[in-house]
Amino acid sequence: MTADAPGCSWLPLESNPEVLNPFCKRLGLQEGWGFADVFGLDPDLLCMVPQPCAALCLLYPSTKISHPRREELRAKKASMGEPASDLFFVQQQDGIGNACGTIAAMHAMANGSLQGKFSIEAGSPLAKFMDATKSMTVSERGTALAAAKDLQEMSDATAAAGETQGAGTDDANNSHFISFVNVNGTLYELDGRNFDESGVAYPVNHGPTTEETFLADAAKVIQEDFMKRDPENVNFNVTALCKLD
């Protein structure tokens, strides 16, 4: 646990729109937007995802994936350049417990709103957190989240409504939640546990994307850089933050 992060253990969120959407509404998500299931990553199934789509959230089995992949990404970090200045990103501090689902949802919502896809209700918990932490570093923002008892209580109440275990800090439950967003035409993978050599989390730059190709571009990363590392495992789940019918 980091020296500044208070000890708290968040409950895991379920990767299920029926659980995520009430949580996101309480966070401040605009009416008409929410999470939808992604039934597959082939082009014909991606066509079923409602449009526009602001983000994808991936729940994946971490045992064979996270450690070797993070080592590889760390070696490539220097070639990724500096992330966009308006990218919202939170480090998942040690000691925060099972917060990766909450952080993935916050990453999806915050960046979607900052890109003008929808609004976050003024005075809502997420709007207040974004405003209070806008000048903070990634690490400081993570510590602020660990201290945000109102957000933890909201997240835990949502988790209690789910039926299955979601994901754990540092892959403690052998699964992990992350998100993918399009910020200013760049595809970013946002994982608050993806640390550099100094112990600071950083977003992964996967190169150019567009409104039209975002789903396919993110799906390609998921298929080639996650699923291929554990091809016999069926415990991958993808949801999309999109404008619902």
C-alpha cells in the first residue's frame, strides 16, 4: 500500500450492464447513454453495438496475461510519447481493493464526456471528483479516489447488487477490468495498475483511431494482445459505453 493511500477495500463490480448502468447513472452519466453487452469481436457482431460508442471495457483473466504483458509494455513506453493533456487517467493505488471495475467505468465516462460525446451531470459524484482532481498527478488522483468514501460506498452498493465476482486489485481474483477510449484520434488502453519503472501508472498508446474504426481497432488489440495469450480461456467479457436506443 502506498504511504499516502488510506486502507480500504472496495468490492468487485460485475461486468454486466444491468449492474453497471445504475452505477453510472448515480455517478452522473447523461440520460440515453449506458453500457451494452458486446457479444463478440468479429465484424458482424461488432455491428450490433449501438452507435455512437464512447468506450469499451474489458474484463479479462489475468493469470497468463497481466505480468508478461505489462513487462513488454514497460519496455515500449518510451516510444509511446506523452499522453494527451486532456486524457483523464487514475492510478489504482495499492490497498484500494477491488476498484478496477469502478475505475474502468470512471475512465470510460470521464473521457467520453471530455471528448464531447455526452455530459456528466453538474454536481454529480463524478463531476465533483473530476473537478477536484483536475490539477493532480495520476498518482495523486489515485490517492484521492482511495479516500473518496462517497464513491466507495456507491460502488460497494452497486457491487452488492451483482450475482458474480468481478475483478480484483492487482489481479487478486485472477481477473482485471480495463477500458479503451478514443481521445483526440488516439486509441488509449487505460489500466490503473500498469506501472512504469518508477511505480507510476501510465496509459498505453495503441496508435491512431477514428470514430468509424474505434470499435474494430480496440477489438483487434483485445483479440491479438489479450485473448491470444490465453486462447483456451472463455472468461473474457466486453461491454460498450454507447448511446442506447
